Amino acid sequence: MLIDTHCHLYKEYFDNLQEIINISKNKIVLYFINNGCDNKSNVEVLETTTKYKNVYGALGLHPEMVENYTLSDIKFIENNISNDKIVAIGEIGLDYHYTKDNKEKQKNLFEMQLKLAEKYNVPVIVHSRDATEDTINILKKYNVKGIIHSFSGSEETAKQYIKMGFLLGINGVVTFKNCNLKEVLKNVSIENIVLETDSPYLSPEPFRGKQNNPSNVYFVAKFLSLIYNISLIEVANITTKNALNMFKKIIY
Ligand code: NI
């Protein structure tokens, strides 16, 4: 059994979610964590967790929303964080890729949500792009753990995150030809890894460029079985155990 710990199952991308769940079943992908990124998607995430047994949710305000959120959007997260099927606060973090001009605002939004995670003792799902140093320094201020989503950093960075109690979320990026991540992972134990797709983005090879869906977490698992030279079943067992240890609300 595989878990897709990071996807965006919004109506605008997937108009028939039941079909996606059925396709995923054929590839032994049985549980999904639907990640919100703004208030609209957080509302949808909550709806999908009510409607579909195997869909769990994370509520969060993505750094790209830094100019467009209100305090009531934060309140919405707090009001629903104790829901049985909301397993984390995410997707939250820092993204300096397009602009560094709003760094302080981004940090503020990130920290408001980390405070909630600490207060309610829930894991976080962290997006960090071109912002490793600030991400690490901020996470160190809080008593939180969780997932570093779409990890693609150096071995040194991987080890820092792991030491802080974080797991690395690995997706289709690892299958890309010119990606150094496979070399890095050879020196990182699979005990520190969870699988994800980031659907509808980041399709793994051989589907790179097409719309991604959670069933493709199967191909990420297969690729890891080659990197670690273990069977697909072992990859499934270990990464699923890692995810269940982190997200205690998932009942399986
Ligand atoms: Ni994402």
C-alpha cells in the first residue's frame, strides 16, 4: 500500500475525484493527503475529506498567497484543525524563487501557521524554494515536525532537516534525467522518506509534462526501489510506515 502525502485534488484539476481514487487503487495507492494553499482550496480540502473515506487533508496558506490572505483565513485553519481527517498544516513555507521583496511578510505568514501547529500539536507540510537557510532557522524556533515537501536539496541540507525531526517528501522530480537528487538519496536512509506526487504538477518520467495524478506515486516508488536496490513492496512498507508514524490520524 502506498500513500500520496502531497497532492492538490481540487475541482479545477480533477472533476471526477472518485475516478482518480479508483485508478489509484489499481496502483496500490490507497490514501491521499489533499493539501490546501488558500482559503478557497482549504474549504474544498475539507469537503473532499468528508466525502471520500481515503482522502485526508492538510489546511494551509501557501507563501504565494502572502499578498492575498486575511486573518479569517488563518482562523478557518484553527477552527478545523481538530477535525479527525485534517492531519497537518500545509502547504506552508517560504518561496523566494520569483521575488525576495516580500520576505518578511512570507516569514510572518509562515510563523503564524507554525504557532498553530505547535499549539495544536499537528505536523506541518513545508514548501521551501530558494529559501533553505531561512526555512531551517524559522523551523528551529518552533517545536514542530513534519514533511519537507518536494525535497531536492543537498545531502547536508537533508541531514539537517532529518536531525530536526522532519521527513523528506520525494516526488516525480527524482525521476528527471538531470536531477542530482538520486545521488543525494543514496546517502539518506529510506527511513526518512515519504512519497508524494504534488498532483497535478510534477509528473514523473515517463509522463513528464503531462497532468499528474496520485496513482503516479507508484512510479516514484518504483524509482526508489532501484535507487535503494530493494523491492517495490519494501519501498511501500517503509514509506507508508513513515507516513503513518508522522500522520497519526490516518486510520488504516
Ligand atoms: Ni504542492
